[in-house]
Amino acid sequence: MSKTKVTEDGVLTIPKPVLDQAGIAPGSEVAFRYAANGSVVIEQLREAKPPDPDRFEKVRGIAGRGPSTDEIMAELRGD
């Protein structure tokens, strides 16, 4: 457990081991929320990264062409 003091201005210094464990670096944004047990949780806010368009290209065509819709429907009907 790490502990720290809050200044009269309400400033809180988070101990370095806690920052390191949480991955919080200078300039990071954090959020405070209440847990179900009433404790306060500090979380680092991470921006959502846009999907990498190349990640789909890497797997496109890997499964092969497959049956057409007409072939699937014929098989389901028992034709």
C-alpha cells in the first residue's frame, strides 16, 4: 500500500509506483469513480484508436470463396 497526503489546495501526489503500475505518465488524463464498495478508483483515460484498415487486408481471402447464396439455399432446401 502506498499513501500520500492531500494539500490544503486539494492537490494529491500519486506515488510513482502507483503511476507506473497503472501506466499513467505525465500528461495522461485520469478519471475518478466510486466502486460498489464505496472506495474511489482512479483510472487512466485512453483514447480509442481508430481501427487499422490493414488488419482486414491481412486476412481477406484466407477462407476461400465458399459457396454462393444460391448454392447454400439449394443445400438448405435439399435440392
